[in-house]
Amino acid sequence: MRGSRKPAIVATAVAAALTIAACSSSSSSSTSSTSASSSSGSSAKVTLTWWNNGNTQPLLGVWQSVVAAFHAAHPNVTISMNPIQSDLFTTKMPIALKSDNPPDIFQQWGGGQEATQYTSGKLANLSSLASGWISELGEAAAGWQVNGEQYGIPYDQHVVGFWYRKDLFAKAGITSPPTTIAQLESDDAKLKAAGITPISLGGGSRWPDAFYWEYFAVRECSESVLQSAIKAVNMSAPCFTQATKDLTAFMATNPFQGGFNATQAQTGAGSSAGLLANGKAAMELQGDWETSVVPALTSDKNIISQLGWFPFPQVPGGAGAPTAVLAGGDGFSCTTGASEPACAEFLQYIDSTPVQEELVQKAGVGLPANSAAESVLTNPALQAAAKAHDTAAYQAEYFDIAFPTDQGQALDTALANFFAGKGSNETIINSVSSSSGH
Amino acid sequence: MSAATARLPRRPPRRDVIRDRRTWLSLPASYLVILLVLAITIAPMLYMIVGGFSTTAQLNANPNALPHPWVWSNYAAIATSSIFWQAVANSVVVAVVATGLAVTLGSMAAFALSRYTFRGREVFYLLFVAGLLFPLNTAALPLFLLLQQIGLNDNLFGVALPEAAFALPVTIVILRPFMRAIPGELEDAAIVDGASRIRFFLRILLPLSRPALITVGILAFVTSWNAYLLPLVVFSSQDHYTLPLAVANFQSTYTQDTARVYAFTAVSMIPALAIFIFAQRKLVGGLVGAIRG
Amino acid sequence: MARTQSAPVAGRETESPRPATAGARPPKTRRGLRKRVELTALLAPAIVLFIGFVIVPMVFAAWYSLYNWSGFGPLNDFIGVQNYTGVLTGPVFHQALLHNVIIAVLSLVIQLPISIGLALLLNRRVRGRTFLRLAVFAPFVLSEATAAVMWYELLQPGGPLDALLKAVGLGGLVHYWLASTSLVLYSVFVVATWKYIGFGIVLLLAGLQGIPPELREAAAIDGATPWQVTRAITLPLLGPTIRIWIFLSVIGSLQLFDLVWIMTLGGPANASSTMLTYQYTNGVQRTQFGYGATVSVVLFFISLIFALAYQRYALRRDTAGALTRAVL
């Protein structure tokens, strides 16, 4: 006997189950935001969910004390903090922004990435809520704007430059850091003669490769050409090709460690930061976070005092301003809804001088977004980096953040391939032209 | 282990030594090969376990050396960490629910697909097989939205139920041939005695299938224990994290506490390995039916 | 074999057992109704759970592939098959697909003989056999992510593996295991072998248990050499197991991701890319969700074609398997 009606029975059961599921209202999770007052600082109770990347000490502890202090000052606002490891945001943010209750405050790296997230319609426009105090942050705030409106607020700044080991420089007979590429190359030769790897590079992580090419582009391209290229997502200007030529010539001098294409930037024994920390390489082109990374990678307790910093050297004949730097930062965005005023107040609190000082001193986040807090920097290398950052003619955001995420990632990949010997100037320039990865 | 073996004529058991003498690799050479395999398999894991007794700084400065000094703080910190024990509890709940559901529903479905004839049976079977072929990561976003709709977000069951669903294909595929191999005569006898087929299923077939059920149970448990993407997508609060997610706590934006990661992973493996040791004999027996059925 | 999910599929269909017919026959309709009720009760829960949590998301994910969509905002840029053209004609995808195929072939050519050999060895009554089986199975229990992190550390230039090679005098074999574009794919394959060979051996051991020792002994008595016994009796009877192993291995090779991603990110320069690392790089990281979904659908169909073709081939062989019939 054929059960010819059985599939129909099953189908009905399935349809019924799905209908029931679809009709049930979504329950509120334990971290949903509740209604808030219409004006900031009023008496209605507000709970904000906060997704930040401070999942380990010391940053974790600093954020926790910030939450407690803010709550003491604003008893009607409770902040529920949820630290998430940095890399996981790539997976979680698109999903969160599609959900019914995304976090009220979340980690934001600005630039084109922010612009991509902006299309979700869930980012809150903070221009008017922050208008009273955003000028304290100076130029830094521009990196977190979309179409001139403030959709995110930075809490720290980063600048990229060369970290070097003073002891290894001394060993190779280098008396002062190089200021031009030619000097850098001759210093590399001296280091090699002394049996030292000149520069460590985390090619396996892709983005450290990008720093080199992007700095050559910043040196070769004038500010206006650079900015219009970023805006138009088009790198056909000749200065970019020149940057590739500079990079090729530089790479021909073999300044990096063997097998750099698989070396990761910061994890583990053989990372590029680890090589620098353990004296197996003399220099690394990295952001100011290097001082937070390096201590964990070596048993040398004095490693921080051994490190010096110098800006990316000059390139002869380049149209870029000599003091321009490659920069970035970390910040937060608010999501639209009743929590916006409280969110903006919280971000203002984070950018206030005392909190900024705490972030710099205790958490070692790098350079503060609020330059008034820079006075607490004690490390001379970091002070040098901060000075270069502040006195720069302009700050160029790292390209993979400045471009929309799609094109920025394509550029990183093209550059990493180029470093691995599989690419050309065309692949680099054209990487930002197509929209999906072919 | 299958009932079919019982029907072979009993012969006096041969002495093992005959078999051993007549294989093409002598006994000492066999031991050598096995030791080599053991070394290759175990050495990396030993490296990890021993690395947990080191500090990250040491591991980075000298990755090839033994810990000097041996540090207990990593393992101690894990044993006293409430996050770790919470994650263990979460992992256990999720894995037990997922495994229980998968084995229960899977055995019922396998019974239907193996011992009933009906139109569309092979279509249903193929439907389950198709679930194996689609990578999970793309389905993560729609799955998340679905879970949100039914209110299972940031909820242990929001992970356990989909895990059970994804374990169904494997379960059914292993159980079906094994259930088929149970002779029809047993079923006939049961029917004659007045039992329904469902009764036969519960009282006779399932007990006979116990090795296979344990097999699929182990597989489902280990898969759930190590699952990473689904919990990552579903859980937003740390106190719901399962063990693979909790490892991420040892990695910050820029650095990784490698020694802690090793120690944590070494300890995380213990429950899953314990389950395997406990059930490994039945594991071997269970798969026999799948092959011969 | 390289796998990301455990997925054994029975490669053979046998006749269904005879339905109970002994005794008086009740009226046809009542029996039929009862059967339908039973079937529904047995199948429906699994079907509902499966369709709800697996099929429905799969269908939605496939639906995204028809859109140009970043994952943020609404689905409003319908582009039809444009994503598919992009994926199927792109040389980078072809390279990734080729890598998957290479790994699948390597697992058949290298892992299978090793697994069979080790299974035969571990089938012997050697002391500590249980512990050995546990040791061989243990890497399978380790999570993919941690296995990858561990091996990444082991394969560093100057790392533990290089140190070991130098210590035993094989220093000449030291290479850039993960940095060399010509070696990295094979390094990944070795790590995958380490991780999954245990499961294959356990599977084959199970198959070996099902071969009655009397057969081998009878052949031996008749004067066959051990190798002849293996070739003529053991291996053919192991056939069904081997065919399941092959199926699992190929599907797993096609879906290889976690291990590769954490060790190499599919690099350097796509030298170790797989279809799913390609999907992650171009779909997830570049916020091209629709494109990423396309890769999944393409991968699904490639797997499906293989699965269907393989079922048909294996089916025919196993239903006609005179050897197994004779034994049973």
C-alpha cells in the first residue's frame, strides 16, 4: 500500500510549524535597550548595550571603571558592556545590524567601513548631539563622518611609523635614524653586514604590507590628488604608479626576514612584532600600538625603553607633503533609537580629558583622540609619534579603512599578492575598480 | 556485531599466532611503525600541553625549548576561572541537548527510511544528504534571523536545536543501513506475537542498534563540542559562550596569550576525549552494521 | 581525508526487509492508515527540525546569491545570475577549485593507503592497542581552530619542526613550509591528514571487524601468501567501507576552510586558497554577501553532482556485490 498521502501530511505539519514560528513575537533578549527620555540627562531610566573590543586587560578594566564612573554621575543610565574579540566584529556586526535590536554602542573604525555600515540605516547621526564638544577632537573627528555628518566618534588615534631597536642600531653603527629612503636602504645594508635582519614584516596578515605601498603613495601624491582618489575610489593618477615603482625598488634591496609572506603580524613566536621584540629584527613599520603588543612577546623587561620611533622617510621628488602621516583610530558608533542622547553623552564622557588620560596611561591605547591628554605620554618614542601625528601637514587614513570595505579589502589582497611576487602595478591600481572579487 | 554473524557456523577458534606469523610485516616492524605513527600523532598535542606550562613571553622568545621554569599559573587560572566553568557548563548543555535530539529524531527517521516502503522515500533520504553538502557559514545569517523570529537569540537552545538539525543527516546515513541489516524475521516474529511496529522499534530494534546509536552519539557530541561559528553568531553575551568561543578571550586586538590558549585548549579537550574513551569499543562495533547492512 | 563535518553516507542500497505479512490480513485501508500514521510520527519531527533549521536558511542563502548585497540594508539590487558569471569565470575561483580537487585527489592517493595499512596494523593483537587507537583518534577530537593555531606555531621558520629536523640531521629538508607558494598547499594537506586520518582508521577498523577471520584463515590454509590474502579477501570485503571513506573524504576536501584560514588565510597570494577561503575573502571580508552566497551555491552543486554520480556508481557495485552476499 503506497502512502501517497503521507507527504501531504508532512507538508502540512511543516507549514503549520513554520507559521506558528513566524507569528510568534520576538522575545526581548536580556540585553535589549529600553525606552529613554527625549532629552538628554532626564530622569527616565535607560540601559545601553555596548559592544567594544576590550576583551582583555588592561583595556577591559579601564572600560569597566569608565562604565561605573559614568553610572555614578548619571544614575538613570546603565551601561551593559559586552566585550568581543576584535576580529569577531567582521562576522557579528552585519548580523547585529540586521537584527531587531542591535547594540546601542559598538566599535567603529570609521572611514569607508563606516560608510558601508551606514547603508544599514541603523547608525545614529550624532552631528547635532555632539556639536557642543566635537571640536575638542580637532581633525580626528573627520575620519568618522559620512557625507559630512558625524556618524561615529573616535576615542583614540593611531599613527604609523618605523619602530626600531636602539641597541641593534648601535651595534650596526647607525648613529641616527634615516630621514630619506636612500639612507634607510644604506642602514639596511649596515644591519645586514652586522648579521641583523633589517626589517620584520607581517606579510601573512596582509595589512602590514599595505602600509609600505600606502606610505609611498602618500609621499608621491599631493594631498588633493590623494583625497580625490579616495573619494572617487580611483587610483589611476600617475603618482600611484610611481608609488609601485618606489616599492619595487625598495623590495629589491631585500630588507625583510626570510619567509615574510607567512609571518603574521602580532600572534605568536614568529610574528613580525615578536621578531622585533626578541631582537631578531631591527625595525618594523607599524602603528603606535606596538608598545602594547611587544611586552607580551618577550621576556626582556626593558623592551619598551629599547624601542625608538622615526617617521616614514622622505622620497625624492614626491609631491606629497613631507610631514604627512598614515593614520587611523578607534571609535564608537551609536545606533538609532531612543538611546541616542544617552549614547552621545557617554561618548562625550569617554573623550573627556581625564578618561582619555586613563586610556593612554593604563590601557595603552595609543594616542588620545583628545589631544589635551597627550601630556601624560611618558614614553619618548610615543611622544615622538604623537608629535609627528599632530604636526603632520595632513593625516591620511589607512586606505583599507578610507575606501569602502569592499575596495579596501581588495586593495589589501592585491598588495599582499604583490609582495608575494604575484601581482603588478595594474593589479594594485585596478583592485579598487571592480566591485566583487574576481 | 550485527545479527548476521550469529548465523555463521561456529568453528573452533584458531590460535592467533598463525595469523601473526603469516602477515607481511613482522611483529617488531609493526611496533616500529605504530610507534612512529604515535609519535607523529601525539607529539604536536604534547607540544601544546607542555606549552601551557610556559609563559607566552617564553614561548615567543624560545619556541623550541621546554618551559623554564615550569609555570602552573595558566592551568591554575583556568581551573579557578568562572568563565571557564561557565563555558564548560554551556558546552555540556548544548552538546547534550543537540546529541539527544539528533539521536532520538534521527533514529526514528532512520527507522522509517529503512524499514518502510513508501513513495518518495528516497527523496526524503536525498533531502537529508543534501543538508550535508551546503556550507554552514552562508546559512548563518538567515539562520540567525530565523532564530530571532522565534525568540531563541542569545539562548543555549538557539544553538542546540540547529546543531541537532545539522547532525541529522550524518545520523540518519549511519543508522539507516544498520537498521536495515536487522533481519526481517525478527520483525515478523514480533508482529506475530501481537506487537506493533512501533513496539518492535522500541523494544527490539533500538536495543540491537545500541552500538550504532552510540556511534552517532559520539560524532554528534564531538561536533557540537567543537562548534564555533553557530555559537559565535547566536550568542552575544559572554556568559552564554561555549568553550571554543571562550578561547577568544585570550586574544585581544593586537596580541594573543598563546600559553593560556594552549592550556585552555588542552583542558577543553578532556571531556570530549573522556566520552571517546568511554564509548570507543561500541564505536567500532556500531559502524560494522553500517558497512555490512 | 579532509573534512569539516562528519558525513558518512551509505554507498549502497539493499532491498528493504520484508514487511510483516505473517498471520491474517486485516482490511487494506486500516493497515494503510495505520502505516501512514506511524510514518508521520516517525519522520515528521526530524523533517520539521531539519527543514526549519537547515533547508530554510539554505534556501534563503541561495536567494541572496541573486542580489548585489553588502549584508547591510535592504535587499534591493537584484542582479540575477551576474554573481554566478563572476564566480564561474573568475580565474581566482578556478585556482581555488583546483586546490580543492588536488587535496581530494591527494587524500585518495596518500591518505587512503596509509589509513588502510594502519587499520590493518591496528587490527592486530598488539599490546596497548586501545591506547593506540585513542592516540590516533585524538587529533579528530581537537577543534579545527586550535589544531590550526598549533600547527602554525610548529611550522614557523626556525620553529619546532625545523629544530627537530636539524636535530636528527635532516636539516637539509628545512623549507619555508607556509611561506613558499609552491609548498604551502601541501603543508596544509599534511596538517589535514594529521587531523582526520584517525577517523578514517576507526572507520576502516570497523569494516575489518566485519570480515570473518575464518575467511582469511581458510585462504591462508590453502597456501595464499599474506599479501594475496589481503588483496583477494580483505580489500574487496573492505570495499563498502572504502567507498564510504572516499565519499566522506571528497566532500570534506571540497568544504575545507577552518584549517587553511587560520594557518595561511588562503595565501600567500592564493597559493593555498580553497573555495571557502575564496568565499570568505570575497564574500565576507569584502561585505559582498550576495557574492559569498553564490560561492556556497556553486559549491553545493559541485558536491551534489559528485554525490549523485558517486551514489549511482557505488550503488551499482554494491547491490551487485556477490562477495558480501555469499558471506552473509
